[in-house]
Amino acid sequence: MSAAFLHRFSVQRSLCQSCHRCLQRRTLFAAQQGIVSKGSNTDSYSTDAFTSLPLQNENLEPRTTQSQSRINLLEQTKIQEFLNSVAASKEVTIEDIERHKPSKHAPSGTTQYESDYNDILDTLLRSFTVKQLKNAHKLYNLTLPKSRTKRDYTSSIIERQWRWPSLSESQKKRKDRTEIVSPTFPLTTREAFLLLGKDGANLHLLSSKYNVRVSFKFSPLSITVEGIRESVEKMARYLNTFKQGIVEVMLELPTEKEILPKLLQRVSRLSGALAEPKDNNRVHISYRKNEARASFVAKALSIQGIHDLERPPLIAYTNSESHSTSQVTPGSPRSFSMYPFAPIHPLPWNLPSGRTLRIRDIGGLLDPHMESPDMLEHKMIYDMNGNTENIREFVMRNLVGSVDAPSRICTLQASLGHLLFCQSEKFTPYTLERFSLTDALRKAGDRNHKRVFIPCLPSHLSDKIPSQQRLIHRIIYRSVAANGSHHAPTSMALRLEISQAVSDIFSHQVLSPDENESNMVEPRETVCRVGTQKLVDLIMPDRMMDIRFSIFDDTEVSKEQWPRELCSYEESISELSSSNLDILRADLPLILSHNGVTYALQSSTLIRQSIDTVPGPGDSSLGGPRITSESVLDLNSNQRYMECQVACDDPGSDASWEQFLYECDWMTKRSQAFSPFTSSNRTE
């Protein structure tokens, strides 16, 4: 009975569903016929009914044979062979597992990545047994996970062998990219200053780089970082690295003179390194490890800050009618005052902040008919006591010692610019004060008023194309009173100049690091000189510019007598070019000793110099002035300015002196077309 039933069941599976229903109806109909033919006997009904079933099944025997033949054909296909081989094999291979590895996946931290991860995880779980996954770890040389479940085996292969991030890491990243946090990090004073960077530029870059909002708190000093968790964590890692990269050094000043804390604040801003005053004339410098240049600039500017601003003798040149020793009233013909003045070029970095003033005659510049007489005609000046004196005698006596200059005094120079007076930092409203020229000179000579000479290029050279250009690297050291010494030689200076001629003609503009002077036509020249420099300031209140006279009484020093540090620095300069400023700024000695005198760095500049002859007035028999103009770049403070000088090669010669006065007079006088309301004529 069971054999017949199984045979019938196998035949039914080989038929479609409609054929199966048809077979059931035929079987039921045959059973009913048997019941009718045998009568109402219950036993015969049971016997005949079940007897009829095999008869109907016997009619289907050929179909069963045909279905069995189909099964035999399937067993001969490749699919069946593969299934049989898999069933017979008990070991898994690396190829079996790698066959399921996707070629790529979505970025971690996205919902698509989590979907990809779950898909490959389910595929491996359905395809392999626990034993096969365990053997796969041995094939991959992977240590077994602590938890020995099938899911743990599968995740271990995905994450450790295929290098997929785990689901927990992806979910954490997704959370970090959406959650806003604002932690606070404590800072010290040094850390806060260095984190800000030069003028706050570093903090701005960090805020843009990590896409966070940064704010400082002062009680206590700390920094608050607001942004998504991922960005804030990156910023936190940067802060930890930043704090570990801070370097601190101590600078010993070469003199017992103390440097003002306000001056060190400007040093810190210019250099990007924090300079703090300490006891015993020391300066504590903090800087970032990867910004060694900032440390050198802070040291150089601190050394330069120990030099006082020059206060040379002060004289004035103006119309003789304007000189009066009596008290000035509003009805006086000429009166003077100190006007606020803002020069074109920035003030020296070591100048105290505050208002700058210049002595000018009241209304004189606005009157086109008011003009100072020529220096060749009126050669008298006024000193600070109101006394009149010949300009040549006063200048030679204060610079040389006598009118008959020694032969070794080679050059007397006159620099054009503005003599400015600095008020205190306290803000006070400006009030116009009228006073005589004598009172103006006495007020300017007051020790409470710091004065500084700002060089400037006159309007005569604004459109002049420079020629005979030279590129000069000039380093000046000034003598200082060494520690333990009470005095030092006054105005002793050691000057080193490295120069080369430039063949190309450049526009007369201030140097910039992008410029390149590559075409040098002459070999490099180097000269070192030691001597004294003396100055005299000449105020010209009724003219557009003032004058500073200077003489450098020096002698040349042979290279064998140079300080050893200076020789090493000169040899390290392979190329003199504004495009290679890092070489000129590196390894510069800050303190030197020569013939028992200690010298400290005063300035290190790169200069483009040109010497030009400007056509003078047509009726002049002296010819046009020979002018030296310089475009100067301070290598430490990065300040730029222009200088213009006229020279007297032989101050003892009357003819040379006449030419010199003529050049000074012509360069400082305003043109006839001058208008104070026209910007094109403005030289201030």
C-alpha cells in the first residue's frame, strides 16, 4: 500500500496543478461507479472502492515512467554535478568566500553603507556553516573572535580581512556628523597668543579648516569650540598637538638698559612669537616649533628695540619776516602750530603709538603767493634759542667740527622727508595753538615729545624712470654699553653693504617678495665700514618737506679684521635677490664685538637704489640735481618705505656747497601748479 502511495505521489508532482485536479475527479467518478454496481453492501463498498484505486493508478504507470526519465536527465546536468560536489566536499576555500566580496561599498557613516554591510553579512550567513567560517579564519591567518557565534565569525572576516568599518563605527560617524557640541578647552597666556597667530590670522584659518566657531573666554582663560562632533574632535586633537609643539627660549640683552613692555607687545605682534620681559634684562620668547623664523624675528626686534630714537640738534629755515620772539596774536602776519600729520608710509615699529604732528605755518601752504626764499639767497637759519646763524657754519660745526672739513670726510648727505612729533597715547581732542617760530622750536625740543624723521619721495620724482640701479643688502650695528659698563662710544656704527648692479629697468616701487632680479651684470661688491654718524634736523614749516643732514665719519675694515660671525654670514649668501629673502634673513648675527666694542643689530634691509639726474630750471647755471633714491624693505619688520637723498661730495668746497644748497632748495620747494586740494600734487 505504501509503495503504491509513494508511486502515485511522485507521479502527481510531475503533473501540473490542473492535471492533478482532473485526476482526482476521475478517481472519484470510478469509485462511485463501483458503489452502484455492487449494491448497498457496506463491506463490498469498502472493498470495491479501494480496489478501484489501483486500477486507475495502473493506467498512469506509463506517465510515471516518463517523469522518472526526466529526473534521470536532470541528474546528468552541470547544476546537479555542482550540487553533488558541494555536498561531498566538507572543506571551504578562500575562493569560495572571496566570490561573495563586493567590489566596492558606500562611504562609512551613511545609511547606504549600513545597508551594504547587512546584505553581505546575510549572504555569508546563508552560504557557510560555523565550521566553514572557523576554517576560513585559519586560511586567512586571523585569530578567532572572543565570541564564537556564526555572526561573530562572519563580522570578523568582513571587518578584519576585507577592512570594512564596523557597524558601530559607521553609526558613530553618522552621529558625529549631525550632533552639535560646544566643549571648552583651558589655555595659558602663551598658548592663547600663539593660537591666535599674527593679527589673529591663525585662528581664522583654523575656524575655516575645521568648520567650527571659536570664541575666547577670559575668566578663566579658555577657548570654546562649537560645531558638529566630528569637527570638534579634530580641533581637539589639533589643540593637543599644538600645545606639545610650543618652544620657550630666553634672550639675554647685551646691555643693562631695560626694554619697555609696550615695545615687546609690538615685537610680539610683528614676529608672531610671544616676547615677555623678565628680570636681569632678559626676554622670554615663546614660539611654535615649526615657526623658528618667528623666534629669530622676535630676538632681532628685541635687540633693535634697545636703541633710542635719535634726537639730533634742531634748526628751522623760513622767511625772515616770520621770525618773532614776541607773543603771537591772531593778527600777526605769520604764526605756527603743530598740525596732525599722517605720512604715506607707516611709522617705524619702535615708535610709541599716538598722534603725530608736524610744525607748519598757519595758512602758509594755502597761500600761493607765500613762498620761502631760495637758500642760495637767504642762507640764515634759526636755532632752538631763536638765534640766527649761517646754515653752512651751523651744519659743519655740528657734523664735522669746523667749516674746513678734513679730506677723509667724503660725503655730506641730505635726506628729504618729514620731521614728526609724537604725542602720548591718551586721546585728547586737537586744539589749534598759535605760537612764534622760537616757541615752536622750544616746544619741539621738549623731551616729552618724541620726534622721528620719516623719509619720503618728493613729487619731482613721482614720474621719473629709475636708472643705474643697484641691489644692496645693508646691515647696520650700533654700539651699546655692555653689561657692567657705564658708558660706550657715542654713535659708533658698523655697517656692512653687499651690492650688485641690476641690468633690468624696474618701475620705481617698493620691493615685494614676488619680484625677481635675475639679470646681474656686475660681480658682487662687499664693503664693511666702522665710524660715527652725526645728524642735524632742519624744519621747513612753510615748505612741503623737511631735511635731515648726516655725515658718516668712517673707515673701511679689511675682511681679515671682520668679526667672525659677520664673515660666516657673508659667505652664506649665495645670491642677492629679493626673490630669495629667506637666505638674507637666516643666520644673521644679532650681537658683534669689534675692537673691544659691543655692537647690537639696528637694522637689516634690502634696498633697490637708483642714481638719477633731474633736469633743473631752464635759467639755472648749476644744472639739475643728482638724486639718490632708495626703495627699502626691512627684512625683520617687513616695513617698506622710500628714501631720497642729495649729496655734497666735498663740504669744504664753496662750489660743491652751492650746488648742494641748490639741490636741497629745488627738491623741497613746491611747484607753481601746487594746490592743496588736488591729490595729484599731494606729497604728504
